[in-house]
Amino acid sequence: MGYKTYTCAIAKTCGGCEWLAVPYPIQLRRKQEAVEALLDEMAEADGVEIEPIRGMDADGGEPLAFRHKAATPFAPGSHGRVRCGFYSPGTHHIVPCSECLTEDPRCRPLLNAVARAAERLRIRAYDEDAGTGLLRHAIVRTGFHTDEALLTIVTNGDTLKGAGALVEALLEVDPKLTSIVQNVNTRKTNAMLGSKSHVIHGPGIMHDILLGCSFEIGPTTFYQTNPAQTEVLYALAIESAGLKAGMRLLDAYCGAGTIGICAAASCEGVEVVGVERGTEAVMNARRNAQANGLAERSRFVCEDAARFLTKAAAQGERYDVVLLDPPRAGSAEDFLESVCAVAPTRVVYVSCNPETLARDVAYLRKRGWKLDRVAPVDMFGHTKHVECVVSMSRAGR
């Protein structure tokens, strides 16, 4: 198959697609090599061959329109203009963007429409240096297996004058827009979202489907940006867990329960316990379990995962599989120690950072665990980012 590379007028100034000019097979080879450089020695010592990376099954060979989440900052321009687009790398200089090759085509027109409507309604953009103005960010999510979409508008204050007119203008751009939510963030911070939200159109949520399970997505819900490859990633993780009826699975860092619920749905008779520190995420996970008919076989707990597992080990509780999907910083040592204490048959580690994955794998190997599988997955074409599914079992078993 011949592969073409795409050009983008703002690729150099935006910086989001650093490998856009690199043919996709070469991108995949580089990512494979990066994972092998970090994990090959440990894998070889444990008699495991790192699997070929799972790339995107893209039309024409190149990954396009795979991001189902997009965002923009806003800043004041001259004569009441509202600037929007992407921050140039390492700066807060906004690069305008009319369309993005990697985003769902519904996303960017909606984000730009917020800026144009704000200009007409004289809603001032936020000036981060002065701390004045109202409009800070907008974030849009679109469904992969559904037609639903959620737009979150982040403001520097509770009052959004002209909210009704703003909603009308946005529905003209996308009549199928499911929900529009105003999120309030008055802190001087680089974090986009605040803790308080108001629904200004629709139910305030949207839904999408992963591996046949339906999930509720709110303005602060963590939900993978590339749902197509998320299904690949989750299917690998669930397969690696080797679940059978009667087993207990602990889903650490469970968020809204996506991977644990998919795992429970994949095997009748498996019990899932999810642990997450965020109260709102745990409530979301419980609603998702109920919606998928899995409430009787799943439990979601609001607690620190390491503390939860340490107590479980002290009380003699048993988990057959511990599945973890931590942030880029990886797992803390106290959590890895708690995993060792509860002594599951298998650990399945879903990683978005091969460097911290290698560190954590090395830690577990020193404590008597061995690698059984390493499977890289490409979630974000045209970037250096690569995810991995690793499974481990206790040596000698």
C-alpha cells in the first residue's frame, strides 16, 4: 500500500502533530523501537517477545479525524475580537485554526463558533495577565458510536450574560449538539476546568459506547480522546487479564469505570471493584454500571487505591487480577507495594508513558513478578505518544 503524508498550514506553529510529515509506517516503527529500547531487556530476561504495535486502521493508511475531544483557549484581540485556536508550543501565543486533520470534523467549527458568537454578544475573552474578562476555554467531545456531542464553555465567573443567544448561535452551527455546559474557573491556573458547572442546554451530559457498553460523559469525566483505539487497548487489557467466572478484578484509577465495566461485561460471573479518589468520577462509574446492568457485579469505592489495597491485604481480601491505568507519572511505590501485599494472580498495567511503565515494571520484577506480555498501541498518530498493555504474574507460578 502506498502511504501519503498530509500537509497542514499551521503544523509548525501549532506543534501538535510533530510527525505529520513522517509516513505512518515509519511512525509506528519509531514507536515500536521506543518501547523496545525501554522494555526489551526485561522482556527478554522473562522469555517474552514484545508484540508488534497495533496501529490505526485508517482509510488511505494515514490516521485522520480520530480525536473525539478538542479544546481551545480564548484571549482578547483588537477591536473586541476573541482569539481562539491552539497555543504555540512553550508559549501562550494563540495560533488560529479553521480545521484540524486529526479532529472529528464536528469539533473545530463549534469551538470557533463560540468565539464568533461571543464577539457578537460582546462577551469579553479572558486576559490571563490581568485576570479580567469572562471567556477562558471551550472543550467539545463527540461520540464515536453515537451522534451525541457535549460542549463545555469555561468562564471566569458565574454570570454568563446572553447565554440563551449563545446557545441559539451554537445550535445553528450544530443542531445535533446534545448538551452545553458552563464550567466556572476563577483560579489563576493553567488547568482548564474548575469544580463548578451549570447546564445551559440539554441534559448536561452525552453518551458513547465502548466494546458494547454505554458510558455517560460529563464536563469533567475522563474519557479517552481516541475511542476507536481505546477499544483496541481495552480489548488487549481484558484479554491479558484472563478472566473467568468467579474471579475478582480490582480496577485501580478507575475513573468513570470504563475499563472495569467493559471487563465485567466480557465475562459472566466476574466481580469488579473499582477504586478512584474523585467523588464525581465514582458516582459516574456507579451510574454507568447501573445503565449496563452490571450493578450487582460491580462496586466503586471513593478512596486512595494504595490505602484501599493495603487494608484489603490486612483483612485477607483476595483479588485475582489487579488492573491499573495510571496517569503519565505512573504508579507510586506505595501502590505497587500494596499490589504485592494483596498478591493477585495477575497484574495488568495500561500505560500512557513507556518511561514510567519501565520504571514500575522494574520495581515489580524486583519483588518477584515477571512479564508475560508487552503490547504497544498507537493512540495518537503523528505524535511520539505510545501506549502499552503489560501483563505480569508472580515468578514461579
